[in-house]
Amino acid sequence: MREYLFAASLAATLCFLITPFVGKLAMAAGAFVVPRLRDIHTEITPRWGGLSMWIAMSITFLTVNHLPLVGKAFGREATGIFLAGSFIMLLGLLDDRFDLDALTKFAGQALAAGILLLHGVQILWLPINGILILPANIGQLLTVLFVMVVINAVNFVDGLDGLATGIVAICASAFFGFSYLLAVVNGFNRAGAPSLVTAVVFGMCLGFLPHNFHKAKIFMGDSGAMLLGLLLSSAAITLTGQTDANSITSAGTGSSALPLLPLLLPFAVLAIPFLDLGLAIIRRLKAGKSPFTADKEHLHHRILSLGSTHKQTTVILYSWTAMFAVPTVVAAFEPLWVSGVVGLFFLSLSLLLMGRSWRRRHPKLDLPAPEIEVSK
């Protein structure tokens, strides 16, 4: 555990220190955002936050490669994850600068998934009627689709300062907890690529968040969103490849759905972005518009309209994310009632924050009732 904490801390420190210099580089290169009518920010802001994340990740990997435990996590799969992440980050840099069309980005994402396949990162089985070993071509297709869906979910939620960064940090910490505890409880090798990747992702997000939280000094851009999405999806896929589902089932620990959790967890954590994406597609198609048409009716826009500040809206969506992510992990190792209590805690937290926002928007409703004199 100490080596993973070191990896996360190193990634956070490097990302925090590197990001200001990357911001200046992005401005000089013309990779910045000029505020539009649908945007919430009002100042010209540099992109390319993904470059600072990638540099921090690269230096961290080079450093921890020499540690006695974590160093064992490096192999063919870890190499593939790094190469695919580097490719998708470069694609994102180009998009942040030149605004590539959607088809080009989709093709690049599929190619990045292909790099993962070439290095053995592939969905091998699904827990259907026991354990269903997938044919190679089906597993490859599902891998590409899974990677692309997670990449675009992370990219889609990046609409508010610090929102995507914090959500991915919550996702990475939950996934690290699941993969590490899974190894401890079942006696698997603790030096796994999923634990290392998610620890580094958590560190990168933690170091980047102070620069990205409201008011953001830099945006992660597509370079950061697509990099984080690829790292999360590849960690999930790698965990299924390294884990013997039959041994998990026979161990009798946690939930009977435990073998499915490596693939379900990213969807559970990204439930809010997926919900927002689905509602947006339905909303735009009903209006006769393209699903890719931008608007100001996303979940964060609606919460803002209730009277929440920018920071309150971000924290509310953090709590919604944790409400799905943390109980899912807890349910794998503890009774369901414990998971339910954890979920209720985060639900209560979000309701409390929303209640404060409502009272802020409607202060007259908070006035004390007038005193009524009663004649004697």
C-alpha cells in the first residue's frame, strides 16, 4: 500500500507543479477557449491539461518501475496502456488546438483501443450463466466499444470547472479500493496494473484539481478527458483479464455479482455522465436536432438554475457520483445493508447541499414566522 500511496503522491505533486507551465505553453500555441454564449466561464482559458497529466504519469511510471512491489506491475499490458494513453493524449492535443470533427476523434479512439488489444488488454469473459468465455472477435469488439463509451462519457461530463476532474478522482479511488481489496481478500498478486493505473490517475486528478476548480486557470480539454477515460477503461478490462472469476465465486466473499463488478464499476461511477448523455440525446432528437448539438440544459445547468453556485453544483455532482461508486465497492466485500447505509449518507449529503442552494435562491421562504399576540 505504501508504494501505491507514493505513486499517487508523486503523480499529484508533479501534475500540480507542471500544470502552470503547460497552461502558458497552450496559450502560446493557440490552444485556448474563447467564451461562447453556452459557456459558463467568461475568460479566455488555456486547454492542454492532458499534457501535464501525461507528463506526470510518464515520470511517475519511470520512477515507480524501480520499486520492489509496484515494479512487478509493469509488463506487456502496462506498456500497452501507456502507449494507447500517449496516442489518445496526442489526438486530444490536436483536437484542443484545431477542433477535429467527431468522426476523426471516434476513429482515433478506436485505434487507441486497438493498441490495447495488441498488448493483450481485452475483455476475456463475462459472468453470464456462470462464466462465459468470449470468442476472440467478440471480446475484441466489446473491448473497443467499452473503451470508446467510457472515453466519451468522461469527455461529455467535462462541462463545469473541476467537475470531470473530481468525478474521475472519485472513480479512480473507488476502483483502486476495489482492485486492491480484491487482491488482499482473495490472495491475488497485489502488484497489478489496475491498482497502479488507478492510483496514478487519482494522483493526477488531485494535482490538477487546484488549477481546474472554479475559477479554472486551465481546462483539461479533450487531451485530458480522453486520456483519463482510456486509463479508467483499460484498468477495468485489465482487472478482468488478471482475475480468475471462478476463484472469486468459489471464495464466497462479498456479493454474488463480484465477478461482474470490474466492468460494472466504471458504469456505476459514471452513472451521472451516462444519464446526462442519454437525456441530452433524447432531448435533442425530440427537438429535431443533431445529438451533437450543444445546449445549456445539462444536469449542471439545471442545478445552477436552482440557485446553486458554481462550486456548490460541482460538489453536489461529486456527492451523486460517490452515491453510486462507494456503495458498489462496499457491496463487494460487506453485507448489502452496509452498502445501503453508505449510499444513504451520500444521498443525504447531496440533499443537504441542494436544500442550502434552494434557500439561497428563495430567501423569503426562510424568514421566521411572525409572532402573534394572544389577548389575555
